[in-house]
Amino acid sequence: MNEKPQPPFVWCLSEMEQGRQTRANGSTSLHTGENAMDPGVQTAEDLDQLAVTATRLAYRHRQKVTFNELLAIPAVFSEMEHVDEKNSPAVPPRSTHWDMVQDALQNWAPEGVRTNVLRRLPWVSELEHWEPETTRFLLEHALPGGATFQHELALPAHQPAHSPASSLGFILLVASSERGWPTRWLRREQEGARLIAVLKFVLEIEGVCVAKVGAVLPASEALTQGICDWLTLEIELSGHDTWDLHLDRCNADRRWIQLARVGEPASKLRVPLRSHLIGSTGLSRIASHMGLLAPRHPEVRQ
């Protein structure tokens, strides 16, 4: 008589907890980080730790411990008439073309690392409603018996009064390994260049104008890098020449970059930022990058 398959036991692990597991004389007892998904944490160090732990999930299945990590690839588009952010999925890929992406990912992935790609592009505007539970949903769908990654994210997006001149989307994937967190082996320049070329080719087949495709990075780094690259292009194309950083007084996890043209309040473009996704380091890096692009002006504040 066949034994009924058991569902995998799931734990969230921080890097500190992973270290405790490794040092515990071969013990495989794993612990849940109770505050790993709490967006109310305020210190810079805790925000940076949160941006890492919220994108990681470890589980034991059939006596094996597997480490899953959410990665992302930023993609900047320069001709918005070919990209409709109001429709989902935003850039509907043909499955045969995205099989090429999966093959390129297999060639990119280091030994012992498997990847699952999410076949849609969440837009930067959807970060407005991206909660820690959203990340958990994606990670749990990569578990044995989980739903296919072809399911779409049901995230409302902030619709600006004036459409941006360009757009930013993210190709999401989950990397899995039994040897520890996959980000240890991400730096693969030659294989990464080939993957970027394949991704750009597949996206352009869909009829969009791709300005830049980034490297595979941990989610927090990819979001930060993508936002910096996109804002550089957006300011160049749109003529926005001033900015400010806005904080939601009711929720410290929510912030916005406000772009505008001096003397034209109606030209505002709001770019949502989430502290639990990019951490304190990401917020500081984006603010510093904006300082190099345009002067900060209190006229932009709400």
C-alpha cells in the first residue's frame, strides 16, 4: 500500500538562524523568525535584515532541507505606447519564447541551484500594494505541490494622473538549493550576459522597446537598481526636473518619490517605495541617486 505523500514542513529562516542550524552539531531543527515579516520595524539594520528574510523560505521535505529565495531581473521600457500597465499580465509572453528564458536560466544557474520563473512582469507601480504576504505567496508557490508559476499576481496598481514616458517591470524567479541560500552563487558574469541577451530578445519579440535589462539579483537589490535605472531614463524623457521624498505618516513602510517640473504641480509622478522590500540601504541609495539627477524641491511635497 502506497504511503500518502506528506505536505512539506515550512519555516522562515534568517541568516542568523541558518548559521545556528549549521553549527548545531548536525541538527536540522529549524526555527521561525517571528519578526521577519513585520513591516513596523524601524531601525536601519532591521529594515535591511527584513528586506533579506522576507524573500527567503526554507522547508524540509522527505528528510531534505531546501532553501528558496526570491530573485528579480529589472526591465526598463522606453516606448510606453507598446506597454499597457493597466492590463495583466503586462507583457503577455508566448510560452514557446519563455521556454528559451527557462533554458537560459538553467545555463545561468550555478551547480545545485534550480530556478522557476514567474511568467509576468509586475510593474513598479504595483509596489504600492505589495505586502510581505505577497512575497510569501510567491515563495510558497515554489514548494512541492504548490501552484504553477503561471498564475498571475492580483495586485492593484497606482494609476498616475499623467502617464510616465517610460516604464519599469520585474521578471521574478525563485531559486532553490539544498546547499544554502542561492544568492551565494549569483555572480556569473559570462552566463549572466547571455541570459540578459535572451531576455531582451524575448521581450522585443512581444513588440516592446526594451531600454535595459538588468542582471539577476536578490529581490531588494534588483528593485533598487531597477528604480535607479528607470528614474534616470524617465527624467531624461519626461522633463521632470525636481523631486522630493514623501513618507506615509500612517505607515512607515510606505514612501514615495515625487517627480515634478518646477511651477507645474500637475506634472507630478509618484513612484512607490516599500521599506520591507528594499531596506534602509535601498532607500538611501535611491535618494542619493535622485540627488545626482535633479534638485530636491519642497514644492513637490504633499
